[in-house]
Amino acid sequence: MSVTQLVAGANCPVPREKLSVEVLLSPTQVSGAEVDISAFALTASSKVRGDDDMVFYGQPRPGNGSVALLANSAGRAEFSVDLPNLLASTEKVAFTATIHENRANFGAFSSLQVTVKNAAGQAILQASLPSSGMVESALILGELYLRQGQWKFRAVGQGFAGGLKPLAEHFGVEISDPAPTAAPPAPPPPSPAKKPISLSKVTLDKTKPRVSLEKKTEGFGEIRINLNWNRGQAPAAKSGGLLGGLFGGGNKGVDLDVGCLYEQRDGTISAIQALGNRFGSLRSDPFIELKGDDRTGAISEGEWLHINGQQWHTFKRILVYAFIYEGAPNWAQTDGIVTIYVPNEAPVEIRLTEGGNSLGMCAVVLLENNNGALQVNREVRYFHGHQDMDQAYRWGLNWRAGSK
Amino acid sequence: MALSLQKGGNLSLSKADPSLSKILVGLGWDERTTDGSGFDLDASAFLLTANGKVRGDSDFIFYNQLKSTDGSVEHTGDNRTGQGEGDDESLKVDLTKVPAAIEKIAFTVTIHDAEARRQNFGQVANAFIRIVNDVSGAEIVRYDLAEDYSTETAMVFGELYRYNNEWKFRAVGQGYAGGLKAMCDQFGIQIG
């Protein structure tokens, strides 16, 4: 099957099935320009109906999940768009790229590429959007749209110099101004009214390594921690299908595992991780659960660790780590990213950068119970393995080699 | 309610409105809603003989030559007419003054500076052409270019043509790459 190449403005028909839409930036990262890739489900008037029509890092799978953000790492995002299962009034799905906090514009990148694959995983079209010289910091990359009963994809490559806000308003999204994440004024009322959608995101880096979430009488709800990463750029493996299956194994990606050390207030110490089958439980002690182990590679949301925030009072500290189970340590190419979702709070994001290539273990983030408040400390410290990490944080567990 | 044509469809104007002598050809498109260079679209008319070519440069009515020498076709200029329906540019045609040698008048829209601005008709939304009785103000026929376009930078929206002693209108929607120059080449205008 030949892949149709589209320039900005061009379009072509797509089959009405579950498509995947992949966005790649080139280069994948530009210093000072953190790119968020989102999708908007739109009606015939090119407007959203509500917050559930916005698919982004803050809500990767809203509504009925017919448009979902499957993978999201530096310079790459992948969506699934289940055309037959879209809400009936959805006539367009627009894919966008925005530079976080408008700190740079897309002129800093050389090109943006959108690939649409059919339900069988075969690429059917590709749009290359040259971006040099662009002053826009928010771009509509392309859109799936319904025209006289036929779904089509159009490459757009237009946008706004003012960033996410004018883009969101273009689609009829009402957005709140960046939320003050540092010090929320007071504990929210027992049944808080639905907040307007927040586009703010907290990125912990060297300049801002810590954020603290105020104590809540009702606890923090379900705290979800996601580890995602770039699974290597082997084209055969990525295209999937027969050839991908036959030859994809030649270039093995990296398998990252997420896990945590925890210490409860009563002094109990232990670990949750796939290695050793210590998956934990959300409903009962230890109130931390590892949601399966993803080693499939191609399409993935990465790995999830959930913490029962209602039980936050039982914890003293939790150290979330990522370690390379399979593959050579190459943190620069792995583009690991840990995102912490606390209900009604802006997501907190930590990128696994500056890694030493001989060290397979990364202590990513330390969650501390600070008089009931949830303090999130960026760590991003690299170790040989569990043993030396444990020692560095004075946890006190005994470690021996294991396999899953 | 005015009649709406699909691409390739045609209509006898003489039959639709027997009183018709002066018409206004309105052409429109949506403004750009994103940042960046606006879409500067130019409407033009080409007066064509039976072989589909102009007789000379005076048969090309555009922003630098707003009126034909015989006065049959007049471009109202770059300003919006603002007549409620949202025409972006319009031309007036006095059918009684069209010389006998002219069999057809093609109405085109081209994107100015399309190459430098990396623009094409795939980025222009809701383009239309409509024919209005300029005396009564009634819209006779309309063609929404609902068909999808992509890399074209010049487009024949529609044409008036003689057929058995009456005037007809055809919804054309034929696109070309190469902007106004390609359009001129097509109709036999030598660009200096």
C-alpha cells in the first residue's frame, strides 16, 4: 500500500475505521520549547461541545474514549481515533501542537510530521509540515473531517502566535488562566463544583524541583503515576503489520519498569514493582497498585502506578523509580517521562534527562507526607540498581536479584 | 430561494429570470481565522471567444484593469461590497453590451503571492460564486465550492456562456497550480 504524501492544504480520503494518528517533531526536542500535542473533537461548526472534546495530557481518554492519547513522549504523540464510535455530532477531529507557556515558536523546529494509519496499522498517509520560519507557537497540524459521508484527512499547518489560548478559543474551549499551583487558598468544599478545564501543567525541573499539594480532609482521590518513554525509532517495528512482526525484533527497544519504595507511618517498608510480582493493591494495604506490566512496545500508554489518595495519611514517603529491565541504558534517547495525576490538580511532569548511560536505575520522584500535604520532589538521580538507591535514601530493604 | 448548483451543473439565466440584463457576479470566501499572512484572493474575468481565448489584453478584467473597453464587464474593485451576503469581490456584467464575438466569460479567483505565502485553495474555506440580478437585487443562482481542493492556487469558479441565443451559467470549480499567471496562460493573455 502506497503512502499518500500531503502538503499543507491537501487532503485525501481515509477509511471509516479505528485509525491511529502519530505526530513526530523533528528534531524531537528543542531546548526551551516543550511541545504538547492534543486533539480536539469538533462539531460541524468546528467547535467543541464541552471539556470532554479535548484530548490532552490532562485527560488522555475523555468521554467514551473514541479519541484517545495513547502515547506521549518528547517529540512524539500517538492518538487513536475510532471513527465509527465517535459521538454522532463529531464531524471533525483536529490535531494540534502547542509550545508550553509560549516560550518559543515552531520556527525552532525543522518540521512536523503527521502519519495516519489504518486499523491494520498500515500507514495510509503522511503529511510533512515544514516549520522553519514559523512564528506560531500553536499549530493545527491536520484534521480528520467528514465531507458528504466520507471521512478525509487534511494537512493544515496553520496556527497562532499567541499559543494555546487563542488556539483553544478558536475551537470554542473556555480556558481558565494558569492556575496558581503553588498555594491553593483553602481546602476545597466537600463537593467542589466542576472546575473549568485547566491547561496548566506543572513541570518539575532543576529550577523548580518541588511542588506541594495542600492537605485535603477527604484525601487526594486516586493518584495515578504514569511512566512513558520512547520505544526506539526502528521503522519496521513502528509500522507494525506483517513486516513489523517479522523484522521488528531486530532492533529491540528498551523496556522500562516503574516501581516504588514506600514507607508507612507505622514503620513498614517495602516495594511495589513487577520484578518479584509485587503488584500491591489499591483497596487494601499497602494501597499502592502497579497496573500490569507493559512490554508490548508499539502502542502503549506506558506503565501506571496508582496510589489510593484516601489513605495518604498512612504513608510517610514513597519513592517512585524507573529502571531499565531490558535494553542498554540510554536515557537521552529513551525520553522517559513521569506524570503524576492527582484529581482536580494540574498534572505534574518530570522528564528523565541527563542520565548516565551506565546506570540502569533512576529515582524519579519522592512523594512525602508533610503534615498531610503531598509534597512532590523531583529527584532524577541515577543508580546502578535497587541496592545503591535504597542505601542513598536510607530505606533499609534487603535486595537480591530477581526475574519476572 | 436561489438555485444552488453542484460542480459542473448549469442553468439558463434567461429562463430563470427573463428580465435579466445586468448582473452582479459575487465571489466570496472565508477570511483566514489563524495567524499569518491573510489570504489575498483576487477575482478576475476573462472575455473569451469561441476558441476559449481572449481577443487581447483588454478582455482580461482584473485589479489593474477594472473595466472592459466596451463597458460590458466591470470589476467593482478590491473593496467589499458589503451587500449583506458577504461577497468579497464582485464584477458587474451588462449582458446587452457583451460583444457578439464573446461566447463566454470566465470568472476566476487566484491567490495572490500564493507560492511565497505557501497558500492554496485547500486552506480557503467556504468559497462561493453567485449570480445576482443587479437591477432587482435578487440572487438567481449560487455555487458553493463544496468540493475539496488542495494545492490549487488558481480556480475558475464559474462561467457565463451563450447557448442558443440565451445566457447560461455553469458551476466550474476547475483548479490550477501557478496562480494568476497560469490562468492567463490558459486564456491566452501574454504576461510581460
